[in-house]
Amino acid sequence: MRANKLVNSQQSSASGGVNSQKTYKKDIVTIYGNVNGKRVPSRILEEQIQQAVRDGARELHIIADGQHGIGGRIWPRSASGGKGETIKITVEGPVGQRLGSMGMFGTEIIVKGSASDDIGWLNCGAKITVLGDVTNGAFNAAAYNNRKG
């Protein structure tokens, strides 16, 4: 999945017939939450993110359109059985509820904008940075573990 040059890929989703668009540039995979004027459902965007990580992507750029749960449930990866690799996710555009929910160690998420209250819900170790506004409900119900590395 990694590429050294810019490539556009259009795929048709098996469920719902929603097209997806991914752009690969210098090992950064960009996934779009709105393709051809149609919002990609949260579940489909999640599947695209999970597939990109399974295919070897370690840096993702998500152009969101209100999708829920972006960046959550990405399990730690290890190429050699040792310490897991870091998955870096940058999110732009309107972020839906529960970004980074059930986030795991080895996941780093940067939101370039504001996010909803329940960002980091049930977070289990992902590093989440919001470069915008959130209210006092942020990281509500997140597990805390001062794990050293």
C-alpha cells in the first residue's frame, strides 16, 4: 500500500455502493469522508482506515465529514515481534462523535480543528491532540495508564 508517488484510487464499496477515494503520497495515505458530493458512512470509513493499516500504512490523513469513531480500535502492530509500530493519524474537517474511542497504545491522532465532547471515549492509550475547541466532556470515561515505554 505504500507508494513513493501520488496515485488516486477509486473503489466501489461492497455495502451500499459508496465510492471511496484514497490518495497515496510519500507513505501518507489520505482517505476522504466525502466522495463526489456523497458522505461516506462512518462504518465504511472505519473499514477503509483498518484496511489501510493492515496493508502497511503507518501515517494516515483523514478528510472527515462528520464520521464517528475515527482512529479507534487500531491494534498495536509489530513488524518483528518487538515493540509495536506507531500509527499516526491526522484528521481535518468536521469530526463526528467518539474520535479515538477505544484507542490503543501506538496510535497518535491529531485533530486539526474542534471535536465533540466524547473524544477519547474509552481510550486505552492512544495519544490524542486537538488543535481546536472541546468541552469538559473530552476524554470522559478514558482509562488512564502511565505506561512507560
